[in-house]
Amino acid sequence: MNIQWYPGHMTKARRMMQENIKLVDLIIELVDARAPLSSRNPDIDELGKGKSRLILLNKADLASERWNDRWSVWFQEQGYFVVKLDSRSRAGMKSIQNVIREACQEKIERDKKRGILNRPIRGMVAGIPNVGKSTFINSFAGKACTKTGNRPGVTKGAQWIRLNRQVELLDTPGILWPRFDDQQVGIRLAMLGSVNDEILNLQELAGKLGSFLEEYFPENLQERYQTEFSAGSQPYEMLVKIAEARSCLTRGGEPDLDRAAMVLLDDFRSGRLGKITLEFPPEGEYDKRIKE
């Protein structure tokens, strides 16, 4: 399964980010807690050298709490400040203002020594499409100050938002890199909905998701569809069982695998399959990846 997707507006977004990076004190990077490494853009590390960094593990409510904690520790060990977050319910939001000040404490102290008092901290909000940047800003500000949507690429231009006297945020469009050198990264992003479904083979994608769930989260599958999945089931067999469990049948009574694939993907993306993490911190026994 070969996934390549890089709309033209993302090239423009990268240039815009590069031009604006010098204006900010802090980069606030949202990642999807279900796949924290795959949902990061490696360009941001290069663009953000020398800036304070805050990682928001967004959609933490959809991911395994155990692995949310492990990922928080892992990112902290890499030198990032980290907050677990559910932007929609505002869970974790209260702690962010204090963490922003902590991340920028050196900058605040330098300003004081130069006689600059109460200058707001300027943060750039960055992340790949559909990771929840605009929802985060709206929740943080307590009002609808940016356009939001549930499809990739809603935010097309950068915009400044003054949250309060202490913090100003620069919202940026979601950007992906030009190619996925590791196809497993592309597959995880497709599972999350960060890649346009229209360019994907959804049966194949759902089959890969089902195989992963069967290996690492079998109870979630069985509880959701109330059916037994044999160990080592082929993706086709799994989709057939889901089709039968959800009455996804053609007019001739045959299993409708396209509909079954969408049922599985929608159930995962919405959290109806339970709290699931797609990848684990890349250390020792936790270096588990979705299989080819």
C-alpha cells in the first residue's frame, strides 16, 4: 500500500511557517496521541531549532491511557514539555497556560533583565492536517476564533489570535512532508483520517487496521462486534465477520466489504472501538509497529 499526498497549499504553508518562525518564542505542536510519532512533521524540528517546544498529545481520550503516560515520559526525555489533551472536552486545557510560561521561563527572565515587562508570549501552533489545531485554539481561547472542520486542510492561511494579555498564538495550516519514506507512517495517518480517504484502498487499509487490533487490542474488536476473531485471521475473513455483524450485505445477500471497511475505520476514528494506540515509544519492547 503506497501512500503519497502533498497538496500544493502545503508547500506554501511550509514557506509561511519558515517566514514566521522568527516572530515566535514557542512552538506548540499538536500530535495525535494514538500515533504520536507518525503524526509529527519532521520539518518542524528543523524549522524550530532554538525555540522552546511544547508537545500536546491531543485526542488523548481516544488513546490508551497507559501508552499516553509512556509517550509523555518519552517526549520529556527528548527535551519537550508535554501536556495530554482532549481539545473537544477541554480536558487538560487548564494546565497549558502554566506550562507555556514554564517552557518560556528563560525568555521571560531575559526580558526582565532588559526592562521588558509583560510582553505576551508568542506561540506558533503547528501540526499535520486533522490533528485538532483549530479546535485546540478555540477551546483554549474559550470562543470560536478560528475556522474548524473534520477534514484535512481546513486552515489555509496563518492568522494571529490574542488569547489574553499573556499569550498570543499564530495558527498555521496543517502541513505534511512531500513523501512518506516509511510507508507505515502513511498507513497510520490514513487510519487516523489525516489522509484523504478518496485516494485510498479502504478495504486494504481496514484490513491492516484489523490485523493490528487483533494482535494488540483483540478485546476491543470482540466487544464492539460481538463475534470471535480467530488468531491470525486474514483481513478478508475479518471484514466478512464485521459485515455480517453489522448487516453490511449486498442486495444478493453477500458481505459488502466496502461498507464493512468503512464501519471499522469509522469505529476506530470515533473511539467507538475503545481507547487504542497505534504505535509505541521506540525503545526496546515498546518498539512495536503495524505489520506490512
